[in-house]
Amino acid sequence: MHASRYSRSAKQSVKFPTFERPPVTEVVVGLSFRTLDKLTVPLIGELWNERLKEHFPTVEEHPTYEPPAEQFDTSLPGPGLAWQFGILPSLPRLWFLNNVGDELLQLQRNWFSCNWRRVSPDAEYGRWEPRRAAFQRWLNVFIGFVEDHKIGPFTPIQAEVTYVNHVRPSDLWTRHGQLPRFLRLAGSAAGDFLPEPEQMQVAAQYVMRDDEEPLGRLHVTAQPGIQAGTNDRIYVLTLTARGRPESDGVDGVFKFLNKGREWIVKGFVDMTTDAAHRDWGLHG
């Protein structure tokens, strides 16, 4: 990979990059916490009816999410283990959706998140500050409910930020074998003998450090796909920053989330091509 334009010594002096036309289609801000065994179905129903229903009138059930644990002990097999404190939650993961469907909360006994989704092609991405504020607002509502009903101590374990990008065909690429035209991580697509690949996909992970101490990891995947409804080719480029809060309590969670978002945005710039930056209107 090419040398990063955001060296650690220069981070504070470099303007934060922004895009006029970012390909982002979903942002997830989430938090895993020590399992709340007393969080029963009736209590979740009370939480929704009293504190969430006005903003999130629709409820859906989804399979339980097992938050991966970012391990840094070399004696352990590495990332991908689920946090297990006693019995894993048997309740489903509930989604609470607003009327438009572009904002939703996810809740289970050890996981809470706030999602933004682009539900129409012309919908404008609300940027990080509103996403962070929405997560903070609804997390405070949930924690307040937990405290009011003495459900148990709320103990954060890991925070994560995910950006999902749908990269659509353009002058840069039209076939799934042309991933290197917008993603530097893909490297060369062909050689003297091999033709252009029929398709390509990439997975990578980076250790996030603070004063050489690991805080978490940045996970990156690029996968070929087909756009639902149009059957157009797309690439789904997903970046997830996941790690431990930087200090005890909720304040430490938000410190990590800000750092995770920084790794995602600056990493996205590093790993994508100059031609793609022009397409998406990079500033900074």
C-alpha cells in the first residue's frame, strides 16, 4: 500500500477530509455491554411503548448478533470470538424503525446500536455529527430506562463504527474485475499471462494504536454485488472500527467512536485511488 498521507505526527495539522458525493449508504454506531439478564421481553416492550414508540413506531425481530471481541493476546486465536459472560442472550435482536425507515435502533441484552440508511438514491448523508448525536440521545434513553428499573449495572465492553459504501459503475469501472481502479488495496488485476479477473474481492484488517498500545482494529472488505431492483453491478465496500472504550463509562465509548470514525474516513482516503477521489469530490 502506498505511504499514508496522514502520518501520526501530522494528524493534528491535516484538515479532516470530506467528500461532496460520498458513496456511503449506511452508518452503524454500536456498543456491546455486559449482558443484562434482567432485560426481559415485557421490559423491552415497556421501553418501546413509553420512550421509543413516538419516534420509532415500527418493530421488527432479527436473529441475535454476537459482537466479535478484538483480542490482542497472542495466545488467543485472534479476532472473531464472541463476548460470553454467562449465557449468551436468547432474546431476538429487536429493530425499532422510524416512519421513513432511514433511522433504526438495534437492541438485545448485550448490544445497542443506532443506524442511518440511505433509503432513496437522492437522500443526503447526514454526516458524522448528527449520527453521533442520535446514538448518544438514544443510548441515554436506554441507560436511563435500565437505571430506573434497576435492571443491572450498565458496563460498556466494546464500541464500533461501521460505514457501508455502495460503489456504483462509472467512468472508473464497469466490470467486477476492475476493483483496482478505485481501491488501491486490490493491487494489480492482471499480468502478462492472466487476463482481467472475472471478479475480485478484498479483506484486510489494521491494528488501531494509541501510544503503541492496541485500542482496536479497522476491518475492511470489498465484495462484488448486484443492486436490488436494478440488477446493476456494484461493489460493497465496508469499513468497521471496533475496540475497547478509552476509559471507564460512556465518555470512554465516545472517545473511541470519534477515533474509530477518524480511522475509517482517513483510511478510506488512503485506500482509494485519486481518480475515485475526483469522482466523489474529495476536499481536505
